[in-house]
Amino acid sequence: MAIPDFQTMMRPILAFLAEGQTVSVAQIREHIAVLLGVTEEDQKVLLPSGTQPTFSNRVAWALTHMSHALLVERPARGSYAITGRGRQVLADNPNRVDVGVLSAFEEYRAFRYAKRPKQDAGVVTVVTDEVSPREAIGALVAESDAALAADLLTRIVAQPLVFLETLALQLLNAMGYGG
């Protein structure tokens, strides 16, 4: 099964928090994994950067977005509790809570649409609600690597055969073969 996006996790997290008091992030991840059918194997899948499991990252982003909308609070490090606003959003949205719902709150809009410094020309910006910022960055890096590889291959193939032979020998030598 594919790991659900962070928005799909928002309402189930709120519903879980509404059942009790303060809950740890580990308890939230465990409950959401069972509820949404995310296998242990899927929970181990890493982000493209290889630094963190995708599932854990998406749970964290769901909590981050909801905390900026003041639906949840952090009474202690690594622990969350639902707020009165969170209970109201849960009651008003029986099917799904996502960034569209969160955008109704000024605090969330200030977080989400905060003015950022102007970017240089040529800088690509990916804005999406489907993936976390880490995943978007990983996708941009992979896309950039693929474009660089294609460009290098085009340039190498355009060179005379002697260049390709010399390049292959230099590459093998740099890898420790020959001498």
C-alpha cells in the first residue's frame, strides 16, 4: 500500500487525539499506521534524501500544519493534545481535514503564506500540498541530477571517438582500475 499524504492523516490524527489526553508522537504514528493500513515495511521506506522514514515525516508535517492552525497543541516535547478549535473542526468536517480547511484560520494563513524574500531568476519553486517539503526537495534534486546526466551524455556523445576513449580510460583510472 502507498503511504498516505500528510493531509489524509490530519483527520484521523485529530480523531485519535479527541479520544484522550496528551499523546506522544510515537503513539500517534502507531495508531495512524494501524488505522490507515500502513505496513511495517512501508513505515521503513525512506525519503529520497534517505534521512527519515516517509511515514514519520508525513505524520510530523500533519501535526505541524495542524499546530499552526491551532487545532493541536504541544503541552510537552514530543506530545500533542487536541484544542477546542480542533474538536470543532473535527465535528464540522466528518470526512476530511486538509489544508483547505486549515486555511479558514488566520494563524494558519500567516504560517502558510508568509512573505518570503524574493528569489533569484531561474530558481525553481515547487508548491504542492501532496508532499512534504523534504520530499519536494528530494524530487527537485533527483530531477536536477537526471537533467545533468542527460546533458553530460549529450555532450560526450557529440565529441569525437578519441575523446570518449580517453574519458573512459581516465574514468577507469580514477576508479582504481589500471594505472
